Amino acid sequence: MKLDPTQTYTFSKYFESGYYSEDLAQAFGYSLEYKVFQLPQYSGELDRLLELRERIEEALPYVELSTELARREVIISRIVLELIHYTKAKLRIEFSLRVNNQLQGTLDYLIRTTQPNQLLVIEASLADLSRGFTQLVAQIVALDLWEDSPTVAEQPILTGCVSTGSLWQFACLDRVNKHFTLGINSYRVVEDIEELMRILVRLLKN
């Protein structure tokens, strides 16, 4: 596929367009593969895991998770706030980012630590994770080219995840080789919440 240089594209437009993630990556000069991969996990103590699980389990029977807003408020935001508790990272919600006319829009959650200098983007999505991945690819490409991002030496792998609230899947960009890996394995909330939290914390605490 080729992007029209005279047109303006936003991250959400890539979601709506139905582009394949691989085609979009190639349009920006990146390669891409899907595979099962296991991200490293934080091995230290996470002292509020049980409380987090119980709060989410208590709320789920009473909330209709049919909209992105509901999923964000009930599940995703709670997990993100726990991540901030453990990492002391800076959180930007609905963060506006513009690199050029083809890479611009809003990131649902942009999380950043300074020691080490690391970025993590989380994209809230409805049930269509495939389209969510396409949008996430555009967002990670934008972060790779963004002048305020960590250098390649500081963060050679950029990671993001797309989440429906109940399901979380990860994507990694090898910035040196310009190669995306999109994980076909997913993590479930609440069944896999400890593994999910340990992955998220480890991404920001090397």
C-alpha cells in the first residue's frame, strides 16, 4: 500500500481504514511478523496485586463493557494506575502527538519513566484487536520518529499494547532493524492479571 502524501492521516483513521498491520508497517519502511513471544517479567514484590484483582472482580458483574469508555474506566485505567504505583512513571492520558501529516493523533495512554528513560503506549480498543494493532503500529512508528522519544541507545525496543480491557496483546519494535513483532498470544483479565502486571512493570523498570 502507498499513503497519499497530499492527505492527512490520524491514528484513528488507520483503525477505521481496515489496513493490515503488515501493509501499514511496510508503507513506513518497517517489516513485521506475528508470533508467540514471552516478554520478561518483573520478579520483585507487587504488594497490591490481590487487591487489584478483587476490585476488578467485584465490579465486573455490574458493569456493561460494551463501549471503549466503559472498558477504560473499569479495567484499563485501574491497571494503568497500579502500574504508576509500582514504577512512579509519568502518565499522559489522551496525549496529542504529531510527527507529520501521516503520523498524528491521540494516544490513549503514554507512560514514561526517566531512570531508565523508557516509553510505553497503551491503546484501548473495542473487540477488533486486529484493527487495534494497525493503529498501534502507527503510534509506535510515530514514537520511533518523535524528537522527544528516548534515543535508540536508551530504548532500542519500543513496546506497546492494545487492550479491550479483558484481553491485552503486545507489540515490539526493534528500532535498529526497523522490525515489528506482534504477539498473537494474549493476557486475560482477571485470569492472567499477575503475569500481565509483571510484564508491564518490567517494561518500565529494567
